[in-house]
Amino acid sequence: MIELGMTVGEIKDKTNQELGNLDSRIRYARREHGHTHGRVEDIERTLWMARDIARTQGQKISALETMLANQMNMCQKRFSNMEAAQLELEKEVRYLRKRRN
């Protein structure tokens, strides 16, 4: 801070010192801003990668669910066919037993 009793030289020195301090603070703030900005970019990049991975995983899960549903339908049809075949076999067995007796 500049006082009333200071000479021009002292004022000049004090002003230069304060300007130097401000310069240092500005450089420090720029460095910090650069680090922060870099970190923000890293975080954004990580988020985009996570979204892409999640989207890909979601697509894989959807495809697997579709495949599972198709397999279940196919199994259900086969089971129905097996039930029908079993009924036919039972009917045939009854018929053959009647003929034998």
C-alpha cells in the first residue's frame, strides 16, 4: 500500500513489487485454470466413453434378451410337440393293449 510519506522512487518500487505479485497470481491462476480445464476435458471424455460402453452393453443385452425369447419360444413349441407325440403314443399303447386282450 502506498503511504503519503513515500518518495517517488519508493512508490515506483512498491508499485513494481505489487505488479510483480499480481503477475505471479495471474500466472498461477492460468496454470490452475489449465489444469482444471484439462481435468474437465478428461472427465468429459471419460463420461462419453462410459456412455458409449453403456450403449453398447445395452445393445448386447437387448440382443441377448431377443435370442433368449426366441429360444424360449422354440423350446415351448418343441415341448408342445412332445406332449402331442406323447398323447399319440399313449393312445397307440391303449389301442395295442385292447387288441392284445
